[in-house]
Amino acid sequence: NAGVTQTPKFRVLKTGQSMTLLCAQDMNHEYMYWYRQDPGMGLRLIHYSVGEGTTAKGEVPDGYNVSRLKKQNFLLGLESAAPSQTSVYFCASSSLGAPMNTQYFGPGTRLTVL
Amino acid sequence: AQRVTQPEKLLSVFKGAPVELKCNYSYSGSPELFWYVQYSRQRLQLLLRHISRESIKGFTADLNKGETSFHLKKPFAQEEDSAMYYCALLEETSGSRLTFGEGTQLTVNP
């Protein structure tokens, strides 16, 4: 099993450009999450999903949109990128059946917005 | 609102010395706490969870409800313990969301 994968690994955008980050998991997990990691601020939840076709806002949702059309995929979109969105983005998944609510993380996407 | 605080952004110790990474939380319910670790160039992974009362890679963490703390300890640090450590609190709401602390970068010097 590949676990949780993220595409792309790196990306540089100009202010105002749009892009989509793809997260895929092959563990049949119900829950999926998008976080951003910034120095000194830890991981902050952007959006999450408790199942196919459902999404919800996390702690820092502004400027981002998400979709969960298939159970195994969770997409994070930036419609108009801003320099403040320069960050490392992590996707994670978990399951009601997973031991003690463990979240499994992807390798991250490093995004720079110029 | 729940909150997790890790007061030390950076922690440096020598190999063989004891290490303690501090974590404090605020939560009105019954807390479920975790430590996640991120080694250099690797993805974040679960280190241990308080409910299992386990020791992983020599690390232990005890939940102290009176002091609202969940400090991570290891009696003899190793160079391979150098990593970023995050304390996390489970939200008892839909989606099993985690609230993470700011993280502590541990460096174990030879």
C-alpha cells in the first residue's frame, strides 16, 4: 500500500494564480484532512471531510476550497493564490477503524507564492 | 476552545542526557492526547498516545490532568531522536480532528 500520497511535491505560483493539490489514500479511510505547516505555528487544519461528498471548514479555511468526489481523493484548491499561502501543505487520513484515531500523513507539498 | 501549547520551539541536549518536551493543553472534556514526530525529510507519524500508556523508542508521556500537561520524556537521548515533535489533542466532535501544538525542534548533539 502506498498509504497517503500528495501531488505535486513542490510548486511555485505567482500571486493571483490558481492551483489544485491532490491527496490520495488507499486505506479506505473515511476521514481526510488538509493542514498547513508554518514555522512556529504548528499544523493548522484548513478543511476536512468525514466522507465522500462532504466537507467542512477547519481552523484556517479562508482562501481555500476542497472537494471529496471520491472516497480515496481529497482535493485542495487555491483560487487566487496570495503570498500568505506560502507554506507546506499536508494531507492526512484516518478511520473509525484505525487504532485510537491515528492520522496517517502524506509527504507534504511545498508551495511558494511570489 | 481547546488549545495545545508547546512552550519550547527549540530544545538541544547532548547524547545520553535526559530529555523532556513540554506540552500543556486546555480542554473542557476528557482529553485524548498524542505525540507526533517528523524526522528530517520524512512525513509526520504517530509516536505515541496517552490512552495506550506505551513506550515507543524509549519515549513515554504521562497525562497529568491536574496540571493539564502531557510531557514527553526519554531518559537517555540518542542522536536519531533529533526531529520535530508535535503534541496533539483530539476533538470529540465529528471527524476526529486534532489540534496541534506549535512543535518543538529537538536536536541531540553527539
